[in-house]
Amino acid sequence: MSTSRFDNLPDAQGFFGRFGGQYIPPELKQVMDEIHAAYEEIRVRDDFQQELAELFADYVGRPSPIFHARRLSEKLGGAQIHLKREDLNHTGAHKINHCLGEALLAKFMGKTKVIAETGAGQHGVALATACALVGIPCEIHMGQVDIEKEHPNVTKMKILGCKLVAVTRGTATLKDAVDSAFEEYLKDPQNYIYAIGSVVGPHPFPKMVRDFQSIIGREAREQFQARHGRLPDHVTACVGGGSNAIGMFTAFLDDESVHLVGVEPAGEGLETQRHSATLTLGKPGEIHGMACYVLEDEQGNPMPVHSIASGLDYPGVGPQHSYLKELGRVDYECATDAECLDAFLTLSRVEGIIPALESAHAVAWAMRVAPTLPKDQHILINLSGRGDKDADYVAEKLGL
Ligand SMILES: *Cc1c(COP(=O)(O)O)cnc(C)c1O
């Protein structure tokens, strides 16, 4: 067996180095430990793994293909660009991978309600979908600002039969939705389960969500190897909470030749207060039950954050990313709203693929560096989702 230095993370207390853990009241710690025990139990069971594998294949449509973006590569005149097509998954993004896992776990534990927050609405739709499939009531909390911006996803959640709670406090975006959903969860944590939408929150969520998402990198590594007889030189993904990125990176952590790059939203610029570049400009702290990099104001409160991509505007970030940054195994770079819009339109017009604004951040980084690299180098981008949800917003913004 491999003796990777990444194999045993997190430790038994849920720590990745000094990040992660459970910064929660004792009552909740007990509930989280129960969830962890249930997860450890089903994780190694053949029937669970088989059910999940069947759903990945027949329901999600896995494996998602890797597409060689030849026209984009030619246009940029440097490295070859490849896209891992998570946008082709049922519901249009990577989130369905962990939502199915969480819904099956909820069913196994006999929970009566699944609660969650959503930013772009992708987690909400994916979770409402998984809960419909598994047959569990589902309640989604969403910021009013995001509700207005992400109308198609809001409609889908209603159709899928979940209860939608509009959150108007604070900046009425993702962080406030998290707070609101958490309050509802605290009313009965024995019978409810909080299905966290990324690799964040208290242990065991950063670990479980990573495990469910790691199918992305396992597939991608094998597909790329089979097609090209080698591994990619650079692998990149956008980072909000960090689930699609860690899902992609996990299989490559031991491949020292592979340069891993997470791309954070620089919003209107790192010099403004209007960004969400947590790993780039934040510092170690605590938020939502975990230790991780955090963007804070002078008083130590979470900063109001901004990104053109609703799914990326979060003032914390996954503890494993915080750890990988300090270890130097993954580089974290940024792309602005403007670069993201440019990448969105370019990928649409050169390859006929409309990416999610979130995913467009990773495309933007690749577009920036590809021209500086030789033609025989390969960049693999995790295209985390499709841009249908963003089409009207972008068209209006660009006056199309
Ligand atoms: C939610 C979302 C993200 C951001 O979440 P991570 O946990 O950082 O992956 C990225 N891309 C898409 C398409 C999303 O819906």
C-alpha cells in the first residue's frame, strides 16, 4: 500500500495540520461524532459503495469526459488545455457527487430532514435532487440577493419539492444563509442533518465531502493517463469552499510533477474590499466550526465578501486547502470578475461550452498562463459546472 503523507488526513480529531477540527458546542460535538461513526461504518460497506457507484454511473452520468480544448489552446498559442467536464453531470455541476453521498448517509442514519444553505443555488438544486431521489424532506436557506440573481435554480428547487427559506439579514448572501440554516439545524440536531455544501464546517464534513468528490480526480488521472500516456503538468480548479478543487486534487497530491493550482475570486481587485480571496489575503482563524484561513475585518468579524460568482463568495475556505497552502503543495492564485467574464465568453465562443462563472475563474487562470508555456505542456481544468444559470446575468452585464 502507498505510504503517502496525505493518506491519513485528517487525523482522528479532524485536523489537517493545525486546520479543521470541531470548534462547536459539546452537544453538537456528540452529534458530529455520531455522523462520523455512521460515515465510517457505511464507507467500508460494499452495498453502500455499490449503490453510490451505480448512482454515479446511471443517475449522474459518470464518468464525466475530458475534452481537449484544441481551438482554445491554438488561440492562446501555448500549453494544451483540457477540460474535465463536471458541467455535464446531472444538475450541471460537481455538487451532485457529495449530495448523493450525504443524502444516502442521512437515510442510513434515519434523519427526518436535510437542511442546507446555498449560494449560487447549485448546492440547493443538487441537494433537493438527491433528497427527491432518496425520499427525505429537504429545507434550503438562500440569501435574498442570490435568490434574485439565480432565478432558474430557485424555480428548480421549488419544483423538486424542497422548502426554500429566503435570508435577508446581513449582506443576504452565502454566509448569512449558512448562519440561518445552522440556527434551524440547532433546533433538533438529533433528527436533522446539516448537509454542508463544500469541504467546510466541523469534522467530519471536510473529510466526507472530499471523499465523495474525489471521484473527479480518480477518473481524471486515469483518463488522462490512458489518453496521453502521462499525467498533466498543471491541474487547476476554482476555490470557493474548495470541494471541486479538492475533489480534483486528491488523486494528484502524490504526483510531485503535477503543479496544482486553486483559483480564488479577486472580485473587483485584491486592493479593494470587494473580493473573496481567502487564502490569498486572509489569515488563520475560525469560522463555522472549523479552523481555516478566514477573511476578517479589524474587529475579527468575517468580512463581507464579493465575487461575480455566487458560489465563490465565502469568507472561509476548506481546512485541507489551508493546510496544503502552508505546506506549499498547492499554489493559490486569483482571477478578477473581469478576467472571469472574459474567460466565460471566450470558452463559449471558441469551444461552444458555456461555463459556470465559478468555473470560469479556473479557465481565466489557464488563459493567463497557457501563452507563457510550451505547446507540449498540458493544463487540466476542472470545469466544475455549466453556465446556464449565469447566462441571463452575463448577457445583461455585457449588454449582449
Ligand atoms: C458551488 C460551486 C463552486 C464552488 O464550490 P467549491 O466547494 O469551491 O467547489 C464551484 N463551481 C460550481 C459550478 C459551483 O456550483
